[in-house]
Amino acid sequence: MDSSIMATKYLYVLVATAFLLVSAASAGNFNQDVSVTFGGPRTRIFNGGQLLTLSLDNITGCGFESKKQYLFARFDVQLKLIPGDSAGTVTTFYLSSLGANHDEIDFEFLGNASGQPYTIHTNVYTQGVGNREQQFRPCFMVDNMPIRVFNNYAARGVPFPTSQPMRLYASLWNADDWATQGGRVKTDWTKAPFTASYQNYNAVGCVVGPSGNSCNGNLNGQPWQTQGLDANGRNRIRWIQEKYMIYNYCSDVKRFPQGRPRECRLPRF
């Protein structure tokens, strides 16, 4: 499964869901680029830093974070999810800053019983406020296919994450109180340990550090601050959302009886 997160003028999530790993143009090194955040030896690195595995047992899961912080960036990874019965588990790949008013871009895979599809759960937090969930069923498609975009409508009063540097995080943990069918299907611990693997991780972006940042650069000849979807990308994301989106907070009128969030009442693409 090729997964990417882009944090620029627009926020958009790219995913190509194939459970066979394919080649990547370039890759970082887990030994050099990330630090373990919890779970100790349940996080393991192989192949000279090219492959990282996370394991979950009935004691704890585990996770890692990028050593660098980014203001604008593109992150790529090839992610192999837990095979078979993964009910109750959550495998993540997300961005977050720190503090009560943090920004966050969530990309989570909610496990399911054998033979049933994963749920791709996404959310966006700005200034500590989330509640912007969209969910998708996985499908087979080409690389770099966008599934979600969150537009920069800061000028219209919608907070947008442009000022807080974020780290890349990944984790594997138990959430059987809600992850699978609202918590009705629990984790089968006789199948543990559960393992997910990450490889060909790569981060390209403007790094923020104690001595300043590198945000005057660009990606493919275009400044980070103005990256966005072209007409073809907008058409593809419409198609994906029509075919594979199973929940959209903007359509949940019962959840927002006082009116939908402002960004839901503005053009999406």
C-alpha cells in the first residue's frame, strides 16, 4: 500500500491501495530519520534501515516519530497492513504538532475481521479542533491518487495549518472499543502479535529547526506554499469520493444541528 500525505497550500491525502509492495523512486532511512516513541522492542528495523515493523500484543502497541519537523512537506511510505483478522487494531501514518491548540492530519487504517475490508479513516485538526472525519473503503488504483483535500479558506474564517511545524508519526495500537463496527467486533488476542510494516519511507519538504527553516524551496519547480491539485487531480478525487467514500462529516446534518462547519459550505475542489 503506497501512502502519501501532502501538507501545502491544500492538504491532500494520496493512497494507492495494493497489498503487494511496489518500488519507490527514493527512500529515507529509518535508522537515521525516526525515533521510537513507545513500545520499545516491538519496533524493529531491518534491511539497513529500509524496512520497519510495528507489533501489537495484549500488553501494548508501539510507534515512531520523525526526528525532523516540517512546515510544508510530502511524505511517502509503502505500508503493509496486518493480514487476516485485524479487528480492533489501528495502524496509523499521520502528522501532528504539539500542544492543546495543535494541528494534525490523520491517516488511520481501521482493522476488520478476515475477508472484510479495512476502513481508511482521515481527520484534520486545526488549532486543536478536529471533527472533520472522512472515511473510505480501500480500492485498487494508481499511485498518487488523491482521496481527500482540505482547502485553505483561512481568509474566510476557517483555520488552516500553516504556522505550526509538525512531525510524522506512525503507530499500531488496540482500539477495539470503537475501531471495528463501532466496537462490536473485538480484538482476537489469540492471533497476536499483530504486525504492520513500513518501507521506502521518504520525506521531502521544508524543515524547521532551531536555526531557521528551509521553506524557500519548492517541489517539482513549484513553491511549497502554492502546491495544489490540477484539473486532472480534482476530477480523480471526485471519482474516488463518489465510489469509495463511506462517511463525510460535511454530509452528517444530524451531527451539526446548528449548521454544517463553514468549510463544508464552500467549494471543495
